[in-house]
Amino acid sequence: TGWAIRDNPPVRFLRTKATRPLPEPVSGGDVAELWELVNVPEQERLLVLAWILECYRADTPYTLLELTGEQGSAKSTAQRILRRFIDPNAVELRGRPKTVEDIFVAAANSHLISYENLSGLTNDQSDALCTICTGGGYASRRFFTNGEEHLLEAHNPVVLNGISPVVIRPDLLDRSISVALPVITHRRTDSEVQEALNRAAPKIMGALLDLLCETLALLPTVQIPPESLPRMADFARLGEALSRVLKHPQGHFLRLYAEHRRTSITRTIE
């Protein structure tokens, strides 16, 4: 039915030392302002927008977002800006994790897991990201004991970037959206980008919340035949509801998502 800013919310928020505040939303914004800051091709924007809205939900499996592109395609800048509207953090981008436990520790201390400049993932790391996207846990022996376990539970959205695709295992690929960013021809300095982001952030945040409310209101009416549902069924329904809110014809998001998955499978075979 809408959104509001409350001083005493009915839920408790988890904050770590690295947590930073979200932009304070302002009504009347347009999500189109986001694409002036983020170098995402027009044909992929609906998928990325659905991924952002999915990150705001807590009770469904998450889809992993992979950003690829040549040097100079502003992958890290795009990832940093997207994170600003989901889970701002003192360390917005992290390097490649060394162990599976590192991934789960990061998941326990933030909402969005964000890695940059990856050149590959081990099979164990890929499996761990699958578990985190859908919800699961990690157990190891507690330090200084022989028989006790240390448990880490995680259910988090994930975003990665790299020059070449790093998501190649079929199980993680089924849970992923891979977006190739074009090389930027007209560059701006970091200070110019940051100034533009600070100026536009409140209205973009408000526009995203408006879209989320409208999408959630329409979601119960979206019915997709079981034979047409992809692996990430909850994400597909959310995306289809979002697509209809944005006045696209019925089935538009499903066709876009299905074509994207076919392209990803072909890439993996290659």
C-alpha cells in the first residue's frame, strides 16, 4: 500500500561496524535516473531492476548478479552504485575470497555479498554461493575445542564482476543473471559520478520503493503455468509483476529471462 519512514519500526535491524545508511528516500523520483549513473545496456535493465527488488525481500531464494565486460566498462562503479541502494557498506567491493568460510563470514556480517575483479571460482566456492543464494549453513570445528561445532547460517543476495564470466557451473548458472557491460566512450571523473549520485540518490531510492510497493501489490495476481516456470520461480514471478507495472505486455519478462538463460547456457558450453 506504500512506504513511509518510521522512527520506531516494528522490526529490528542488524548493524555491523561496516554498515552504512541507505539514501533517505524522496517521493516523486524516476528510476530512469539510475541508468544515467550505471552502465547497463537498455535490453538488460529490466533484469537488473528485478534483481534489485528481489534483494529487498527476505523469504525467497535470491538470484546472483554477474557483471562482465572489458577494461573500461565501469563494472566496479556500477556494482558500487547498485549496492548503495541495497546494502551500503564501508567496504563496498571485496577481492576474491580465499576459503568457503570467508564467504559465509561475509554473509553473516552484511546483507549483500559483493566481490570484484574475479578471474574464477573454485568448485567449492561456487557451491557455497549456491547455498547462500537459496539459504543454508556452514559448520566447522569451533576453535580450541575437539567436539563443538561453529555454525554460520546465510541467505543473501550476491553480486560479482570480472572481465570474463566466472559463473560456469550449471547449478550456480541456474541461479544467476549475467550482464555484459559495454565499454564507456564518454567518461566522467569519480568526483563527478559521486556528486551526481549524491544528488539523485534520494529520488532513485524513492522510485525503487514505489516500484517495489506496486510490484508486491500486483504479485498475487501473476499466475504462470508450472511448465513455464524456470528454476528461480519466485524471481520470475516478481519480474513478471514488475514488467506489468512498467506497462510491458504479459509474458515479456519471462521471454526476456528465458532468452537470457539460453544465452548463458551457450556461453557455458563454449
